[in-house]
Amino acid sequence: MAVSRQQRRPVVVLYERIADAIHEGTYPPGSTLPSEPRLATELGVSRPALREALLLLQEDGLLSVRRGVGRTVNDRPPRRGYEHIQPLEELLSTGSPLRVRPLLRAVEEPTDFTTQHLLAPARAELRFWESLLAGDGTAAALSQEWAAAEEVLDGVHPAFAEALRTTPAPATSMLAVLAAASRGVSLTGHSGVTATLLGQRRGEQLGRAADTPAVLVTQVVRVGDTPILAAKHMLPTGAPAMPVLQSN
């Protein structure tokens, strides 16, 4: 499937403006960001848009929230960890897989999240899928998935690269496409689980209030040492339980 280049989402642009300021030392490690009203004025943006970008920066490990202090810049990204590779729509299923409703199929330049987890260079073009997972008319989860650059996939997993290019009707998750294209290919992965809030934009997508508690699952899948897929899965309160298998 050919994916035409689309305008980057405003929240991604704002995210990168703040991330660049952090990396350039405007907000050095350990420093506290200005208050939301002041920062929104300095950046010339609305407070809801700013709050959404700050939430993403917090999820990606660039910022922390300290009671009585505010948002502070972290010294280094957090550690991540755990995994059983399976499409989320199947993992959360209580009988039949959840339906995948495509919200966006686009190509984006890297953010800090994809630079960190897909090792993508600054001007790479990454395929991005945003999907709503729903069952019985109720939204259960919001998934955002990024594939490594095509030249990387062509080198380490050409079947996955070809599947992404030729999938005729992408009413499925990127991880499901990867699983179907990986017969005989060994995949490894890890995930992190964090408690958070939905935020304005994702709350609207899921039909919930912005301050709804949620679980954020970050996921990275590799072929050998090469990361080929990175994802964020947002599960609001009331979503189906997600089983986790542990063994020794």
C-alpha cells in the first residue's frame, strides 16, 4: 500500500519544539519547566495542546512530575521491560478479536520516542498507524504504531516491509501484519507499563474525559538486535484485562 506524506500532527510539532529545547540546554537536566500558562504564552500555543504535548514527553521519559514542584527534566530515559508478542486486539480479546478501526495511516519524521526505540536518524520517514480497538460498540484501546524506515526493514525483514507496502485494506494493527509476515522469523520484544491520564486528544478519540486514568503500554519488537516496530497502546479504565505471562 502506498502511503502519501501527510502534514505532521500539531501535537508532534509542539512535542519536538519542547524536546529540542531540552536537548539544546534551554531546559537542562534537573531543571523545572515554567508553569503551563507561562510556557503556553512563550510558545504561542493553547494550554490544552501544551498539556497534551507535555503528557507525551512525560510518557517518553523526558519529563517527570514532582508534587509541589511541577514538571522537571529527567537526567536520562527510564528503563523499560517485559513481553509476550501478540497483537493487542487478540491479547485483549474475551472471545473474538477486537475490531481495529483505522484513524490515521501516514508517514512521519522521528520524535524522541521513535529515535530512542527505533534508532531512527533525524530525517528518516517512518510509517505511522493510529488505530482504535473496539468491541461491542465500546472503545477499548488506542494504538499508535511506528515501523522502522523501509531501508532498514528491507535489510532485516523484507517480508514485513513488503506486507506494509501491499496490505490492501489496513483495518488491522501493524503488529498483526508483522506477526503474519514473520513465519520462520524470530522476533523478540519488550514493553513497559505506566499509569497515566488520557489527555484531551486521546480522551476525545476514546470517548472519555481527559482526566480518565489509563495504562500506557510501550512496546518495541526486534529482529536480532535491530528494532523494527515501536508502539504505544493506551488502555483507559474499564478496558479488558491484559494478561501477562511470567516464567523462570
